[in-house]
Amino acid sequence: MFRAHVCMFATDRSIAPAELALAVEARGLDGVFFPEHTHMPVSSRSPFFVNGEVPEPYKRTCDPFIALAMAAAVTRRIALGTGICLVTEHDPLVLAKTVATLDHLSGGRVILGVGAGWNAEEMENHGTPYKERWPILRERILAMRTLWREEMPEFHGNYVSFDRLWSWPKPVRPQGPPIWLGSNSRFVPDRVAEYGDGWMPIVGRAGEGNVERLKQACQRYGRRMKDVTLALFYAPRDEDEGVERLREGYTDFIFGLPSGGPDEVLPVLDELATLAARLRAAANQ
């Protein structure tokens, strides 16, 4: 199965999430993803951008879950994804409630793309030490799964601890919405195999994570590789490269959109719909 999604920085200056979602569904595409930054520190020791200049959309990012709720309200079919949710910047009890509510009200359409983050100051403003971001993410994911799956969940770890409680609504799927991990590092295959449902590496980003290593990690953790979704984040728009990625086992392509108004975004959506149709045909051959 091949699925084509789009990802856009929803800001106070971009096309509205509801308008974008309607356009995505009308063109036969499969999902819309929104990224997350609660804020962007002016001073940062975390090198990420060329020349250290922060692009404007990173400074103006809308809350992804409110944006996805707007998208859910006007659509019936498309997936509603975070690309990515910075779990390291959330209280897990509150985040679990937010995700479960969105999934429940949308009829089970949420895909929770997650990551630990790259901006040290940003996460430290939320009380998360940079060097502990991945252990914290892991434990919060495990705690949220417990909240989603059990009627009276209880969890005790190094970073999250609560006695028995009630937390409703539950997500539509008994195991909760699928969780796809971002990151290209050599550690990500084991993380995906242990507590993820999918992997969404950024195309072209340096790192040692690869499909072969993920297969090996799945064997170590007793997971079936076919149960792990391979999704390309900022997927290539070259058809030949896309076909090659399909052969590697990727089923979900998440194409980037400009963070602009309708006049800028909708023509790109038209192009992506055409490309997606060709890749879907190639996947079905």
C-alpha cells in the first residue's frame, strides 16, 4: 500500500489548516502533518540552520493539535499527523489526553509522529535536560500507551510516575494511535523496534539509521518488520528516486509544502497529487 501525505508549517501567515486539509482530501492525498515548536529561543547553542538563521515559519508555528482539530472537523478520510510532536516538551498526562481526544473525535485518524528535539534551550525551557531527552521521550511514550490501553492505568518510572487513575476518552484503536519516530541516528532502529510503530527519517539528513539496521533491531526485539511502517519525511519529488524508495520498503511519503498562502500552496498540491498517482501506480505493479 502506498500513501502520500503532506507536511506544512502552519503559521499565522499560512493557508489555514482547515482549507489545507480540504484541499488535501479533495486531491486524493492521504494525510496532513503539522510540526511543533512551542517557541524558538533567540539565543541557541544548537546548530541546525545554515548560517544560524532561523526561518520565519519556525518562529510562528501554530499548535499542531489545534491545527489538526480544525483539519479533522472539515474532513472525513485523511490521516491527521504530527511531524513531529516534541514529546520532551509535554506533560505526558496532558499529551495523552490531547492525542486520545483528537483520535476519538476524528474517528481514529491520528498518526503521532514524535521526536526528542534538537534545540537544547527550547526543551530546557520546559524542564527537560538536553542529554536526557531520549530516555524522557521513551518513558513518556510508554506511560501514554499505558494511559490509552488500561481502564485504571498506573505507571512508575524514573521520569513519569502516577498511581491508578481514570483517563478518558480512549483512542479508537485499542493499542492507541500509531507512533512513528523521527531521527536518523544509529540509535533509532532499536528505539523504533522497542516502542514505535513506524520510522520517519528525514530524506537527505546525515545519520547511520537505515532499513537494514531496523530489520536487525526488529529481530532482537521479537518484532515483525512488516508491522513497522516505513515513512519518508520530506520525501523526494523525483519519481525515479521515489520508485527506488518504494523498492526499499517505504510505504508512506510525507511531502513538504511551503508555509505560504493558498496561491503558493495549492499549485504545489496539484503537482504532488500527480506525482502521488504515478507512485501509487508503480507501487501496485
